[in-house]
Amino acid sequence: MYFEFLTPTKVIAGDDAIFKLPFELEQAKVNKPIILTDKGIVGAGILSPVELAFKEYKFKMPTVFDDIPPETSVESVQTAFKIFKSENCDSIVAIGGGSVIDTAKALRMMVAENNSDLMSLAGADNLSGKGPVFIAAPTTSGTGSEVTSVAVIYDSKSSSKIAFASDFLIPDIAILDPVLTISLPKKLTAASGIDALSHAIEAYIGIQSNHISKALSFKAVNMIFNNLIDAIANGKDKKVRLNMLIASTIAGMAFSNSMVGVVHSLAHASGAVLHIPHGVAISLFLEAGLRENFAKCKKEYSELLNTVKCDFLGDKESRANEFLKVVGDFLKELRRLSGIPSGLKEVGYTKETEKRIIELAISDGSSIFNKIELTEEVARRMIEASL
Ligand SMILES: [Fe+2]
């Protein structure tokens, strides 16, 4: 066995963790951060504790760029780059969900390389350095982007999502404060939580999993099963919200090292074609993707059953089947409680969109480390099972 594992991010987690932000910036010897966020976060008052933190610390309130769409784009990153330069910023703070944090990663790349052509940096390991200090405070519990080395940016010219990957994209600090997620609506809580669950499971069953990532995935799956329903039913509970933030970060550490699989390929493709949120797309394909992997992943499913239902006895085959049943029941319950879509037909899928979804899915890099190959037939079966 051979593997490499990297998770360099300092994690600051707990009640009022966001109040450490100005202190951490000062420790890093920077004083002109740009805060990246979105209008929904500003509108929901989620930036208020951040502003208070700067005020109490007597740190000048930074420049705020809040015009980031739910699905970030090349244009958004370019605007952020222009502001960063014109305001002479020296560091980046992302307060938001995956879209905001991915924007911050792309901005960091452009600043590090002093290159205004973002697309020329697409792909893996195209950076020569890590760029400015970068702190991420997630406002959703799902992407794990606060500890991962990847960013996904929508390119309107090719109508596809472009992936960027480099160890230099991993944030220096992740701040996990439940006050930033307590106003997250039920649908977003469910969809982002399922995204985190898929990170943990796909990282566990993929060919690049290792003992460290498996330990992280195992814990993340357990925490998500124990907290996600509560987070939807009782969103104001800070303890549950913090547990989901931690679970999502742990899952992020796992998949940043062990990658994801076919579920993510189909989700990226359908996200680009149908313009549905990443977590919703994941929720539609998770069960189908796990079923496609069944023959090659019985051992892994049987192991994962221990973290969600430890009293089930049986051989490997029946335990693996039970794990899929437990995941299926969990998804059903999450859909019932939150109202997220239960099939592709509810989110604009038509037979005409299928060809493009399959094309994009099989050329998506996410499934390189999946145990089974993502062929056209597999992708089609996954779509049919998710209608
Ligand atoms: Fe994901």
C-alpha cells in the first residue's frame, strides 16, 4: 500500500468561533482582507456577528464583495480579482457556502499567479505557490470546501463546470461557528448534508481510500446520520448545527485526499445541464451510484453499516444490502422532512437533456478513482434509477 495524505488547515470550531477571525488575521500579519460572501448571507444577517467581531477587536471592517451567485462563475471570480487589486487587499476571507469558498479559491489562484485568465489555470497542479492568507467560514454544512484542494467554477462559454485542483487551494484556517448555519433553510440543510454524506461514502469506497481517510469517513457518516434529521427538524439547535459543520469538514478532509466517484460525476453533469444545486443533484444520484458500485464494494458497505446500525447481524452480502437500505430510508426521510426533490423529472430533466448529461458525466474527472468505470450504460442506468 502507498498513499499520501494532507490536511493542513487549522480548524477553529465551536460557539463564537467567528470572533477569532480578526485575531487570526492579525496573527497572520495581514490587515486588508477582502470578504467574499453572497447577498443571501448578507440579507439573512449572517454577516452581523462577523462585523461585530471586527468592531470588538478594533479591526477596520474589510472590503466586502457579496455579488457571488449560487453557482459561481468565471465572471464572478474576475470581478473579485479586480476588487482585490484595486483595494490593495492582502488576504481573503470567505464567508459562505461552496460557491463562495470556491470563488475565494479561484481568486487566490489568480492573485498567486497574478493572472487574470482564470481558465488558463484549470486542471490539476497548475500553481507555483499558495498566494495570500485564506480563511474560510462555511455557512452550509456540506461541501467541505473549507478544507479541500478543489474548486468548481461554472464557465458560461462552454456551459460546463470547470474543476481546479491544487494543494495550494486548501484554506489556511477553517472557522466552524454554528451561528453561521442556524438560519439555513430546511431544503439547503438537507441537500448540503447529503452532499457531505456522499463525500464521506464515496471517499470510503473509492480506490484511493486509505486508513486515515477511512477513519474520517467513518466518523463523518456516523455524525451525519446522528445529526442531519435534527438539524432539519430543529435548526436553531447550535449543538446539532455544530456537529453537522464538523461532520462536513471531516468528510471534506477525507474526500480531498481520497476523491469522490460516480455520484459526483452525474451530479456535476446534471448540475451544469439542469442548473440545480449541487446538493440536490447529489441527493438524486446517491442511491443509484451506490447500487452501481454494489458488486465491488460489499466489504466497504458492510463496514460502514457498523457506524449507522451496529446491531445488524449477517454475512457480507446481507450487511452490504442493509447499508444501502439504511441509506435509502435515510434519504426518503430527509426528502419528506425538507421537501427537496425526489426525482430528476421534478428538476427539469427531459429525454433531450439526457444525452448532454451523459456526455458531461463520462468526461467528468470525479469518477477516475471509482471502482467501476463510468460508462455510458452505467450513467444511463443511474439516470433511469433517479427519475
Ligand atoms: Fe459534493
